[in-house]
Amino acid sequence: MLTLNTADLKPAELQNYLQYAIAPRPICFASTVDKAGNVNLSPYSFFNLFSSNPPICVFSPARRVRDNTTKHTLENILEVPECVINIVNYDMVQQTSLASTEYPKGVNEFVKAGFTELKSELVRPPRVAEAPVQLECIVNQVIPLGDGPGAGNLVLAEVKLIHIQEEILDDQGKIDQAKIDLVARLGGDWYCRVQEENLFRVAKPIAQLGMGMDALPPAIRNSNILTANNIAALANEENMPSSEAIEAIQLVPEVKEVLDATLGDSQTRSLQLEQLAKQYLDQGDVITAWKILLI
Ligand SMILES: Cc1cc2nc3c(=O)[nH]c(=O)nc-3n(C[C@H](O)[C@H](O)[C@H](O)COP(=O)(O)O)c2cc1C
């Protein structure tokens, strides 16, 4: 394993390792104004949601590594503590990158990158009309993390109004995770797109108290066929199935087929049952998998 002491790395090297590893990062496309009302629009991937009550997002315009100067976004926020955090989808990504060009102060990146200004209802900076979600925010606090090149400045932005394009809503009026078509920043020039085929669910372990890996029978915990994800899904269940349920599963045709074909060969039988259970686990049917594994 490569082990690096951050004190030995140059800022650019440090940034490289951390940005490739701490990824994907959501993108805050922040619009701000200076006290004369000049508009600025820039993307920030040092960004996330840190509290939902109160609703607080944090993003970080860092000091430029090149010359240790501060970003216009930060300077504007210190003059007018308001911003709109526009959420970036795939259709906007090239223009968003264009808006990150280091134009001189006072240049409006809405114009440079070809985005449409939409008047905000509560704050002075305009919204990006093309963005699927636009968050009008009041900046509560700015926390500088240092004064050297690359030092971040945490902008604590309290969300006051949430605007959502109706096309990305499902029939319950909630955001559809597939329809919003988000993009995120990774290391270097890499981005990723959140599309339906990349989405999967992991059951939250809050409705029940999962038994835990330590409670699993050793044959399951040490299986060569089940993956760590498969085994953890089994450990997320509160109880093992009843003996009646285990008996009943033996009558299911595909299970019965394995049992009949492996009469007197216990090794092949447990191997094939594990393979069958794995198919159920991979489809998200943990209960059936448990029953098969306990035959
Ligand atoms: C997708 C993306 C994410 C970025 N994230 C950050 C970031 O988190 N912090 C930062 O200081 N610069 C970040 N940048 C670079 C800034 O957007 C860039 O320095 C910009 O010119 C700053 O504009 P301003 O000086 O007008 O505020 C990012 C650029 C891109 C394209």
C-alpha cells in the first residue's frame, strides 16, 4: 500500500490525490453579485449539504494555487452575503466548465457561458434558468481555512427558497433521481453522469436492527461464492427465517431441482444452493436467499 505524508507533497500533488479519491463531488454553480450589482457565476465542487434543519449547504472558493489571490465569488459574498446555488445536470456541463474560466472581475459568466438569468425572488443574485434546481441562499458565515495558496473558504449558505423544474418531478411531486440527470466532478478532467442504469438501492438499516456479520453462521461469513455486499445484505436482516419457511422453500421448483440432482453429494449441493442464493441476493431478494442458504 502506498502511504503518503501530506506534509511531503506539493499543493498540486496533494490536490491530485485527494480530488481523485474524494469523488464524485456534487457541483454548486454559484451566482453572486458585488455591491455594485455586477453578476458572477462559477462552479464549485467542494460542496455539499451539511444540515437540513436549518438547511445549510457549504461550498469552498479556495485561494488560487497559482498566485494566492481570492476568487470573485468569495469577494462578492463578503460584499453581499447572498447566493444562488444552481444544480448542474448533464445538458449544462460543458457550459458550466466554460463558466469556470478565470475571466477578469466584473465579467458576467452568464453571458460568457450562454446561460439565461432568471430573477430571484428573495436574493439579489439571479438564478440559472437552465438549472433543474435553484436554491436561493443567505450566507450566514464564511470560515477561512488558511491564508496560503489552495486554502479553502467555507461559505455556509442557508437555503431559503428551492425552485425545482417540474419535468424532474415524479407523480408524487418528489424529485425523480433518474430524471434530474446529475453530473459530478472527480479527479482531473473527469466527470460522471448519474443515469438510471447506474442507480441501485441499499436498504436503510434503520427500520430494523440487523443481526450483524458476527451473528452469521461461519459457512456464510466465509463463503467463497457470496461477495462482501451479499453477506452484508444477509447481516442486515434482523432474524433468520423460521424452520417452516426453510422447509417450504425446498418445494420451490428451482430449489427442488438442485436438491434432487445432488442427492447424496452434500458438497455439490451446498455449492449449488449458495450459487442460487447469490442470484436472489443480486436481485435484492434477501429473504429467499436466507431460506436457501439454511437448507
Ligand atoms: C466543475 C468545477 C468545479 C470547481 N470547483 C472548485 C472548488 O470547489 N473550489 C474552487 O476554488 N474552485 C473550483 N473550481 C474552479 C473555479 O470555478 C474557477 O476558479 C473560477 O474561475 C472561479 O471564478 P470566480 O473567480 O469568478 O469566482 C471548479 C471548476 C469546475 C469546472
